[in-house]
Amino acid sequence: MDTQRLILFVALSFISLMLWDAWQLDHGAGQPQLLMQGQQQVDQTFSVPEAPEARGVETTGGGMPTVAAPESVSNGQPKVVIESEMRASGTPIRVETDLLAVIISTEGGDLRQVDLLKHGQDSAHKDIPFRLMSEGDQFFVAQTGIMGGRGTEKGSYPDHNAIYTTEQTSFVLGGEDELRVPMVWHDDAGGVEITKTYRFHRNSYKIDVEYHVENRGTIDWKGGLYGQLLRNDQTPEAENSFIYTYTGGVTYTDSDHYQKVDFDEMAGRPPIRNADKGWVAMIQHYFLAAIVPNSNQKPTLYTDQQSSGHYAIGAILPVISVPAGESGDLAIQLYTGPKDQGRLESLAEGLELTVDYGWLTFLAQPLFWILNQIQDVVSNWGLSIILLTILIKLVFFKLSETSYRSMARMRKLQPRLTTLKERYGDDRQKMNEAMMKIYREEKVNPMGGCLPILVQIPVFIALYWVLLESVEIRQAPFMLWIQDLSAKDPYYILPLLMGGSMLIQQRLNPAPIDPIQQKVMMVLPVVFTVFFAFFPAGLVLYWVVNNLISITQQWYITKKIEAA
């Protein structure tokens, strides 16, 4: 097998590996099911909460969402009536911090809308905040509530259908570091008052949801806090339709660690299960919403497809008891924001894995760390990519040198190999025997140009996912016409430069003897140019710089060997 065939093989293998990696991300290949049949059922007396159908589909003239009213509860089991005419309504509460603009409804205290103020909608509308959660076509809301435990009186807990009251409907974070949004729910018959408080923090996407229970009744109050993320299966419109990333549910537990639960799995309605610790999330490209119980709580995780057609993933916390005449507290955490690894890692164990680098995470995370360190110094992500590319080339300098030396020696043998082709014609057996004899005499390894490249392929793929998945690079400008490294080059200049660099590399490599291989090698730069024309500019920038460094190194080594 000659060097040109090996180069072609490496190129096709690299493309195949990237496609296979994308397929794994899509189908969660090699990952066990989140919720398996036959697992121990949770030892509590409530069911998975059900959300009303058509929540938020229509609004009144004042912009207030209109939803179905909850039916009476019985035996601690929350029920919901799915009605054709929606009759209950909640008042929107508007909250703005330095990073978030959200709408909370007094019905259930649901988080109905989340805008990320520091992240633009897309490349063409950077001044419009990105909307992560809403009740629109891409339905996505966060719900928290309390369900009754054993012995709870009828109606003595507020699930996500309960109606809260509030003294004001607008909150803005001022000079303080924390903003509290309280809402009150009363059970007059049972003598229970519950205050649900959203606590927002400066420079944070974490939201604390706290319940304070005042039991002024004559019997003990029992209840368990739950939180769930509810969305439809519509994939958010990608800024680059050529790039696929996973949208769906994920979970993390101490036993099974990070796992994906796609919408088809949620539709299977698997049984709920216990976990010593863990969290659940709905993720999409660059962003996520997560429900994170405190580390000392033992949640019950579940997934479900609601009767409305929406998909839910959630966590139920253990039931607590509040004796008559006393008070108690329940709490859970939400995260609604970008996949910022630093923020996620500090919030919960394993939450940073939602930045989905696929099966090469063990390589991708160190690469991102280095890239981030460079960015802290140069303050330009494009320049950081260039410097990281140079560092990677330095690490693999010796391997590349071995590869280029082998190619240079093969190039020197090219006239003799061409003569063999003319001598033996179509007798491939004799021709191969003669070629191997020449290789032995000249001490040239025909595989020497390929193996060093194969060793580097996992690093290249890992860096590919770093540049694709890292939200820090989203809408990051470089210079001149490249004002968004996560979007394709608007003028296709970088893809053309990459295609041109491939042509130069081919001229430095030994020319193929086989005419068919010659035609394939001529077409390959064109194919890659078209292929990369739709890739994010940051990825193409990496390949252009990598090729230019490789050309310089290969040219120097080739000239040195030819002169010798």
C-alpha cells in the first residue's frame, strides 16, 4: 500500500469517525438506559405530577396565561382535569437580574419564560436576548410544587396548579447581590400557609426555590417537594443547520453517572427510581435547564410523557413532616443558562458533563482548559484557537517529523516506482514484490507516513467537539469579516484557504501511481472545501492554521532530505 492510498484512507477514516461520533451523540450509543424495568419503586404515597394540556397556549388581553383548573385532590394524589375551555389564570411576575429576564406565573409559581441577557439570539440578532424557556412553539417550562405524604389532609399542599398571591408583579435586581421573589399560598381549612420564594443571585444563573411551611393547624403536615422540566420534542432552530447536537433529557446519579434520556425513552413511561444523589436536566446546543437537589438529599428521579404530549424529567425529594404549631423548610435549585463549565462544576457534581464532548471527553476537557487559559491572556477566541493549534503541533512535532520524513523518502523513490508501473503493467503481484524489494533496500517504511497521523486523529476529533460545543465561542468575534466563530464564514474565505492548503500539501506528498488514485486525490480538496464551507468558522480556522504549519514543517523536512 503506497503513501497516497494511506493518506486517502486516513482522510476518509477521519470523516467516518466524526460521523460515527455524531451518531453516538444522537442515539446515546453505548449508554445504559436511565430507568430500567424491575428497579425498586419509590417508597412514597404520591404519583408523578401531571401538567395540564395546552398550558400557556392562549393568553388574555393583558398577556396573562390561561390554563386548565386543577381538580380536587384525594388521598394525596394530585389530579388534573384536561378541559377544552381553560378557566383558571395566573398573573405573570416579571423578574430581571444582571443575567436573566424571567416570567413567573402565580399559577403554580412556574418558571414560564427565561431570557439570557448576555447571550444574543443568533449571529444576525446579537442585541436580542436568547430565549431559553417559553410557552411558544418550542414549549419549555420549569415547574416545582409540593405533593402530600401519607396522612395529609385533602388540599393541604400546593402543586404546580396552585394559585399563589404576591404583593408585587415586578422585581429588578438593584445594588444588592440577591433578589427574593416571594409568593404565598393558604390552606385555610388546614391552617397551613406556605411561602414559595425564588432567590436570584448577582452574576449567577442559579435560582434557589425555597418553601417555608407554617403549620397553624391541629395535625401534622406532611409533604414532599418536586421539580420537573417540561418541554416538547421540537429541536431548537440551529444557528448552523449543518451541525447536529443532542437535544433532550440527561441525568446524573452516584451509581450510573451521566446518561442521556431522549424523548422516545421518556415516552416509554419507565418506572421511577431512587438515587443517593443526582440531578436532571434538559439540554440543547450551548444551553440547558437543570433541577439540582441539595447534595444531602436523596431524590427520586423520573421521566414521563404527559397527556398533553409534552415530555417531563424531574426529581422528587423525600417527604418531611411539620408538626402542628411549628414550621419547616424545603428547597431545591434550578439552573437556567449557558453550558459554562466553571459555573456548572461549582453547582453540582457531573453537571459540567452537559457540555457534551462525546466519547473523547477525557481529551476534550483538558484541551478546553488550555484554550480557556490562553483566552484569559489574549482575550480573543480566534487568536486562542491559533495558539492552541500551534501548541498541539509542538506536542506532535516528533510524530509529524517522522511522518514527513517517510513521505519525503517515498517521494525520492517515486521515479523508480513509476518505472515499475510501466514495466509490470497490470501484474500487481510482481509489481508489489518489486516495490517491497525497493523499500527494503532503501530502508523505507511505507506505513511510516500514516501511523503518526492516526495517533493524532483522536486529538483532532476532541478539539473538533471543543470548538463545536463550548458556549464561550458562540458569537465570539475574531477579526475583519469573522465576527462569529460559531457560524460559518459568510464569504467562504477560510474554506477556500483550507482547500488551497490541501492542494499545496498534495504537491509536497509523493504523487500516486494509480490513475484512479490520482483523480481521487485531485477531487479531495474540492470535497473538503465544500464540506468545510458550512462548518463554524472557528473549526475551519483551526484546520487552516494546522495545514499551514504542516506545510511549513513538511516543506523544510522534504528540502532537507532531498538536499542530503
